[in-house]
Amino acid sequence: MSTLSERQLVLTLASLAAITPLAIDMYLPSIPSIARDLNTTIPNVEFSVSLYFLGMAMGQLFGGPISDAYGRRPMVIIGLLLFGISSIVLSFITQIEIFWILRALQSFGGGIATVNVSATVRDMFSGKESARVFSLISMVMLMAPLIAPSLGSAVLGLFRWEAIFVILGLYAFFAMWLYTFRFPSLKKEKSKATPLKNYASVLRHKHAMIFIIAQTLCTSGMYTYITSSSFIYMEHFHVNPSLFAIFFGANVLMMMLFGRVNARLVRRFEPFSLLRFGTVVQTLCAIMLFLVHKEASIYLIFPLIGLYVGMLGFVYSNAVALALEFFPSISASANAIIGVLQYSIGALMSFVASSLHDGTLFPIVGVMASVSIVGSLILIVGTRRYVPIHH
């Protein structure tokens, strides 16, 4: 297969997957500075976050089928080049409109590159091994949102905001070097690029779509929490910014911890069983959050949210592994569907919670409970006749 150890393989793929959380979270502390220097408003700069999600989705839709047809390596390199060059050019702009365009290009390149991470795992592993490697990659990748805001603040303390985009560009070039010269070249049968046919094959597959939709709904609860986390801790519970960073980081650590536990358990148990466990426990936590949110203190809300988010360590990797198992030859196309649904539904649920904002936790925990309950029901009811594929 390669001279890479499993640890090196996981780190290389995780370095690609980490591009998105780094590009989103690292520049958040610099938004006021960017708005001031570009003579625009903070909401105008924040609009680039939405553009980034859109660009990621489009990059995945474009890159997935082409990668399935012509190979992973060229698309990863093209995506990282586009991301890296756009990042460097972002450090020279003086107009918000150009900033928007370049952020969209940056994320389009990121989407082309990162859609190949899960597809590469599917090329190299299957079944339980695939779920285990997904867990390990997710665990390493989660370091990015954990450290990115602090890293961005540290850079701002020493340099201007432009340095953040220079660092992102250099990171992309480093990831490209690592992937190009250290990652094995995988032989893959070439086929015609047929995006619509590939996507139709995925969308028509009942069990695959059940796994994808259940995972998307359960994950959208986390997006809702992340979007509202500053309100939950800083405004509702009056926690100071330093303590907020600790609470937020602890929630991410919970997901890393359960991802590690999943990577161990998947050797003994079916990914399907662990996926059901994760969705059911997350749903129970969501229901408890909904029932107690009016009167509960932060000492009850915080661990319940931690468990809710942590259960994604069981949900994400197993659901993706199970879904991709059905598409060995078009795994990048299938992963593009997963990515687009995850970003769009996550953004939609976050918007719903924000639009219903009434100064209480009710809209937030209401959305979190709703998506988990629906996701669990879809998984349980829709997989009554599902038989795990054994390897």
C-alpha cells in the first residue's frame, strides 16, 4: 500500500480536512479589524463566512465526480493550489467585494481538496477499518477549531490581520507538499466523469441516504450550538470570555474523546450498532436539555451539551463509513452529497434558531432536540431491514 505508517496517513489526511475549520475560525477574531481597514461594516465581513460555506459546497460538488473519474491526487493538488494562492492574495486586498470573491475562491479550492479525504479512506479501507480510520482523522481534525481562534488572536497580537491569510496560504502549500511527496499514489480505474449520474446513484440509494440524512440532522444540532454558544455561555449564564473559551473547548474535547473511544470499540462492535448508540444517547441528552433548560444552572447545561456534542464522535465516522460502503467507485461523489447536505442543513438549522431568538435558551435547545429526534427516528425506522456488510 505505502511506506506510510497509519499514524502518518491519518495525520496527512487530517491536515487536509483541517483546512476548513482553520479558514473559518482563525480569522474570526480579526473581523472588526478587517471591517475597519476595508471601510465597511462587521456584518459585511461576516457575510464572507456564509460565502465560505457556499464555496465549500460548490467545490465539493464540482470536485467529487472529477476525482472519481480522473483520480484523487490531481484534484487535491489543484484544490490546495487554488486555496493557497487565494489566501495569499487576500492579504493584499482593499475592497470588501474583492474580499468576498477571494473568500469564495479560497473555499471552492478547499472544497475540491477536502472532498477527497473521505474518498481516499474509502479507497484504502472498508468496513470496520474504514470507520476506525474516520474516527482517528476526525479526532485529529478537531484540534483545528479548538486552537484556531486562539491562534488567530495570537497572530493579531503580533501582526496585522493580513498575516492570518498568509499563514493559511503557507499552511495549504505545506499540506500540498506533504500530500504530494509523502502520500502514496493510489491506482484507480478511470471512468467517465458523469456527475449527474453519480449523484443520482447516491440519492436513489435508500440505506445510504438514511445514514447520510441521520448524520446530517444530528450534526446540524452541533452547528446550532456553535452558532449560539456565545449567547448560551456569555449572555445567558454571564460567563467571561476566558471561561467561555474553556467551556467551548471542553465541548470539542468531548467529541475528540468519544471519537477515540469509537475508534477502539469499532474493532469489537459493528459501526451500525455504534451509530445507533450515538444517535439515541444524543437524543436523550437533547430531550433532557429541553426539559430542564428554564431552571437548570450552567453546571447541568454544560455537561449535557458536552455529551450531546460528544456523541458525534460515534455518529459522524460510523455514518460516513456505512454510507460510503455502498459506493466503492464513486466515493468522492457520495462524499460531496454528504458535505453539501451537512453544510446547508447545518446553516439552515442555525438560521432557524437565530431567527426564533427570544432571549432564552428555548429556540436553541428546541432545534437541537428536534433534529436529533427526527434523525434517530429516520435511522431506526429506515434501517429495519438493513443487514451490515461483513468483511
